[in-house]
Amino acid sequence: MSGTGRRQEEVRRMLEGPHPPVPAGLAASAAERGARLLRRRRALRRMWVLALVAAVTVFAVWALTVRPWETPPAETTPVEGW
């Protein structure tokens, strides 16, 4: 029998055998932990969105005040008559 077949037979024996008792509060604690994880993920996502909005706002204010797309004024005046 190959290694895969042996593993499958072992899993079948484990599934057919007596099942161990499940603790009474397992489902409630699992649901509570899942809800806590979802709240944490939602809070992190909101924080990232808020940080992104703040970065875009700061960039827009900087761009409107500095106006990097305009050419800077000339340092010297052009000489006429050369």
C-alpha cells in the first residue's frame, strides 16, 4: 500500500471511530472571537482609508499652493538689443 493509501485509511478509521466530546462554550467563544476579528479588520480598513484620504488631501493642498506645473519666474531679465 502506498503512503497516500495508508493515510487515507488512517483518516477513514479516525472519522469512523468515536468522536471526542466538544466543550460546552466552544461555539460561543468561536463566534465571539470571529466577531472580534471582524471588528478589528473593519477598524484597520477604516484607518487605512482615512490615512489615504488624508494623504490625498495634503497632496492636493500642497499642489494648489506650490503649483509645481507652472514654470518658475526667470531669475534674470532678458537683455534687449543684442
